[in-house]
Amino acid sequence: MSALTVDDRARYRAKPSVLDALKSPRMLTREVLAGLVVGLALIPEAIAFSVIAGVDPKVGLFSSFIMAVSIAFLGGRPAMVTAATGAVALVIAPVAPTYGMDYFIATVILAGIFQVILGVLGVAKLMRFIPRSVMVGFVNALAIFVFSSQFPQLIDVPWLVYPLVALGILVMIVMPRITKIVPAPLVSVIIVTAVVLTMGIAVPTVGDQGELPRSLPSLFLPDIPWTWETFGIIAPFALGVALVGLMESLLTAKLVDEITDTHSNKTRESWAQGVANMLSGFFGGMGGCAVIGQTMIGVKASGARTRISTFCAGIFLFVLVVVFGDFVGTIPMAALVAVMIMVAIGAFDWHSVKPSTLKRMPKSETFVMIATVVLVLLTHNLAIGVVGGVLVASVLFVRRVAHFVSVSRTVSGDSVTYTVTGELFFASSNDLTTLFSYSEDPSRVVVDLSGSHIWDASTVAALDAIETKYAGMGKTVEIVGMNESSQRMRGRLTGGFE
């Protein structure tokens, strides 16, 4: 790993820092309460993701606890929450039912190793190639995904669930107008739970989602044959988990950067995610990545800004399920559904779909955003949606840039000059050979590239083809005006395509 410069350290320095929070009772209270809200919200999600992955609910809960605590110390993005996630659960789901729990844990550990390697190799730098339109599509798709994931808790349930959800939403709308010292989601959960318990209302609770653990996680070493055959079985799943987890984590980190107007160390976050997954695996967890919903609860709804909130989220999660499991089991799912609905509403970029914005925005940008959303919703995979969105954006960009190349022809006596303007690469240079009047031109042909740039071998091949065609007619071609970089590329590649 490359050493950080002084400027890098200043850029990535957390603002506010953990020390700042410890010195401010008000800030510390906000961080701790935000961690409590996030810890509560992690419980039903971790249980649900365990079911998707085909493992016991305690596997997801232990994973969320271990990853949240470890990433609080290791991660490059303060206040971001890492835990068991649906994206990882979907990728790793076939392993446990097919090969058993030992192979499942080995897959999680190997995924962590892959992430550390990718982090050290600088995979985080690829984030710069994700356009804003893809980022907006990612956020909007995630908001829709979080919202739609609440439907199972709203279908075939007692009718009293609906007014309870409405009450929870109302509390979160009104509470910030009264005070912001206590996070509105926490107040909402307390009030809805109190109403259910005091009135004896029978509605689905957290306890109905699965059995909560009663003890500490223990060290788990997978009992598998350490052979290339085993590696061949688990490696594809592990690589899938590593890539999906890194992509979701880095995009979430970028989103938190924008919300908090701060910078974070994406390279550190990449390898830290890997270490967190390895620790999760060694303690029998299912692995995971950054969780956008709970991160938004902490950062956007509760005002969390430091590592304290993430650490507290993990600790509160553990204490709540192990020590206060009986009480936590009585929390109505309606209270947590209300929180997640408000998170989805707050996360959605409503500005991106306003008629005035759509009218002003280039159609290609809007198309990329919609394509990203559609791909995520169709595949239920954020990574596929983002990769697909980047590919669509790349194709549209190439198509647009290719049309910017122009060729003008000027005849002067016994010579003709072709002035080429624009960026020359495979999409634009493939048609370059068709823009010359070979039979009509005089004996001397000048191709002026002072207003263009050669980017690839396709362009050099096109220029060679032009020279060859003129030479076959007994005419000479002189290519002038190339910049230094274009001269080096042409000098290295010319004549090598026959």
C-alpha cells in the first residue's frame, strides 16, 4: 500500500473527529443515539438476509455486529455502517444449501482476502469512471429497493399495522420541528412500541422474524479440504461477493461524502471491508458490505458524523439481541417499517425527476439514470445495475464524441489539404477513410492533424490505409501537425497492420 502524503492525510482527516465528539456532550449524545437507532434497524434486516442466504438468523446478526465494530476502527469512511446485506446474501445463497456451512464460511473468508487484494491494487480509483447520472440512478434504485423491501411486512398483516406505520411516519415528520437532539427514528420506534405494548395490540414483531442469539460468537475454523478443487468451488462465489460488496460500499461512501461535504479514503475502505469480512467469517458470520439504508438512518436521519456511531451501532446490536432479546423481540415491525420508508423517501433524489430538471438535462444523461434504475430493479443487484449504467454511459459518450470529428478539404494548385478536427479513436476513425476523394485529388495530399489527437491503434491503421490507397494511385501523402503524443503512437504502430 502506498504511503499517504501530508496533503492526503489532511484531506482525509475526519471532520468532526472522534476526539471532537468526545469533547462535546451534545455531539457525543447524538452519535450514541444514532448508533442505537441503527442498531435497532439492523436487527430485522440481518435476520431477513440470513434467510435469503439460507443460514440461521444468528449468522447474520453476528456478522452485522462483528463487521460494524471492526469497520469503525478500520474503515476509511467515518459514520458509514457495514453489516450483513441483501446483495451479498443473494450472491452467496447457493453455497450453504449445496455444500454446507463450512464451505459457506470459507467463501466469506476468501471473499475478504480478495477484497484486501483488490484494495491494495487500487480498485477504488475506478470510482472516478462512474458518471454522476449512474450515481443518481444508483441512489434512486436503492431508495426504490429499500421501499419495496418493506412490502412483505405490509401484506397479509392485521389492519392495525397500517395506522401504526402512519403514526411512526408522522412522528418522524413532526419530531425534527420540535427538537433534533434526539433522533426522530428512535422516538418513533419508542412511541409505536409503547402504543402496541400498552394497548395489547397483536401485530408482527421483531421476534417473529427468527430466534435471537443468546451468547457470544465463537471462533469458527471451516473444516474443509484445502485443495484446488475446494478453491474452484468457492472462488467464483467469493469473487462475486468481493466485487458486489466493494462496489456497494464505495458507492455508499461516495454518497456519504456528498451528504457530509467531506472526503474519505476509498482505498482504505476497500481493504478494510476485506478485513471485516474475514473477521466475520472466522466468527461464523455471513459477511456483508456497507448498508445504505442503515447508513442513511445514521447520517441523514440522525446526524451521525463519526466512527462512534458505527461502533455504537455494532455494540447496541449485540447488547440488544443477547441481553435484551426478550424486549427487542416485542418491537413491532411496523415501527421499523416506518423508519425504512422515511429513509427511502429521504434517499431518493427527487430533484432528478422534476419536470424542470428533465427538460434541462441532456436526454442521454436521463437515459443513463433510468437504465441504471431499471437494471437494478430487474436484477435485484446493485452491482449489475451500476456496471450496466456505466456501459450505457460509455456507449453514449463514444457515440457523441465520434460525431465531433470533421474533415475539410481545400485544393490549392497541384496539392490538396485535408484538415481533420476532433478526437480520433476507433469510433471516429473507422469512417475516416471514407472522407477522402482519392481519385479526384491531385498528386500531393496533405493531411493536417493539428486540430486532432490520435488515441488508439485503429486511427493509426486508418491513416496507414489512406496512405496505401493514395500510393496505389501514384500520389504522395504528407501527414502534418501531429502533437508529440500522437507522433509517438504513430511512430510505434505504423506499418504493423499488414
